[in-house]
Amino acid sequence: KVMSFFDMYTHNMCRVSVCVPRVVLGDAMANAAEIGRLYKEACREGAAVVLFPELCICGYALDDLLQQDAILDECLEALRILKKVTIDCRGLLIVGSPLRITGRLYNCGIVMAGGETLGVIPKSYPPNFREFYEGRYFISAAAAPPETFWLDNDRKIPFGNHLIFKCIDNPTFCFGVEICQDVWVPIPPSTYQALAGATILLNLSASNITIGKSSFRHELVAATSARLLAAYAYSSAGQGESTNDLAWDGQALIFEAGDLIAESGRFVDESTNTYADIDLDRLVQDRTRDATW
């Protein structure tokens, strides 16, 4: 296929969308409908990558309900619906959901495209301090037995925090996925993903808001994208999450090699969709020229 000179993909640009849906806590079917709507909208706008927040299929602030069979079963059905949605769209869909695999519960990012599930990334560092209680519900990626996989319609889906996804036709379009707290630790999974070739790093986060946290997010994501010479897209949970114990601002950030390219509004009542066009050639050239990278 001959591409137009005016098509950004001709110049090795990649449009990334970070969506923050207004969730309905515990209603995976309603959330799947809203996620599907935002995903289709992003694909119409030419996005190749469409990122959603952590546990957006069911909502983050469910506490012990995350372990209920009814919730987990409905999440699986919602994922099946969303997988079908990707059949007629060109963009990659990355959504967050709890998954029970061999009897153990993981906080996961699921990558879908073309009606298929491409991979499942479990959270490496579920926090269990201050306002966070994820250690009560989830186990970490490191605790998964070797050769763990997710069985999806009798297909063994790759599983692990080591996964990176590379486009066959364009190896510079290569991305890795991590989840919320993973980027706040001394050596995040994204470090290894970048060293393995990922030019785009995606973070499914819930990320409740506290005083000063928005500024710290900017600094953290800016420093990570600058240090790794990569694009970094960061999501946050927004409206619809429980405010019984936490507050949510729904901030979406997209950085490229330390530069802020796009960000969403905060405390927005409705769902948001934030776009940025990533210059993949710039990232590859920066890495090539920096002999210490």
C-alpha cells in the first residue's frame, strides 16, 4: 500500500491515545461499553495505541469485592466483548483487569488487537502501605510460577512483566507495559523493556490524588522518559471510582524523551481521550547517538 506524504505514519510518527473512562464500580459490562466507545473514537482519530487505566474493567476501588467470583467472571466476559471490538479497528487496546490464573489473582494489563489477545502483563509491585492494600488481593509478577500463561479460548497467551511487543513491519514501533507502582520503584520493569528495544512505554495506573502528587507525577514520568530515551504514556483513574477513602483526578500524561507532549484536564466529570504523536525516529536516533545509553 502506497502511503500519502501527508500521513504521519509515512514519517514514522505514532499516535498514542490515553483514555480515562468514567467507570461504574463493579459493572464490567457498562465499563466495557464505555471503553469500547473511547477505543473506537481513538481509532477513528488514527491512534495506533490506546491505553486505559489500571483495573478499569471493574474499577479499582472495589477492595475485597475484587476476589468475588461474580466480579471476576464478568470481567472475563467484558474482555471477550472488547476483544471482538478490536476486530474492525486498527489500534492496539491496552486495558486493566484482575485475572485469576492457576488459582492466584493478578492485577493485569491485557494487550489486544485484531480480535486477539496478544499478551498479559501482571503488576510487579502491588503496593501495601499507607492508603494501599493491594497485597491483600493480588500477588506480584515475581511470584508467578515459571512458564505461567493465560488460557484464552484454548490459546496460551504470553504472560509476564518481561513482555515487549514489536511491529513486524516497523521494528522501531515497539512497546512495553507496566502498572502504576511499577514506575515508582528504584528499577522499574520499563528500564528492562527499554533496554530490550521498547521505544514506547505504557503505564496503566489508578493513581489516587494527594496534595502535590500531580507535580510529582510530572517529574517522575519526565525523568523516566528522559533517562530511557523513550515515549512514556501514563493513565490515572477518574470519575466513578469510590471516594470513600481516596480521591481521583483522572490525569493522563504523555512524555517523549523528557518533553511533555500532551496531558488531560483533571477532575473532569466525563470520560477523556488525550492524544500525542510520537516521533519514533527521534527516539531511535537519540539512543544511537548516546553511546552511554
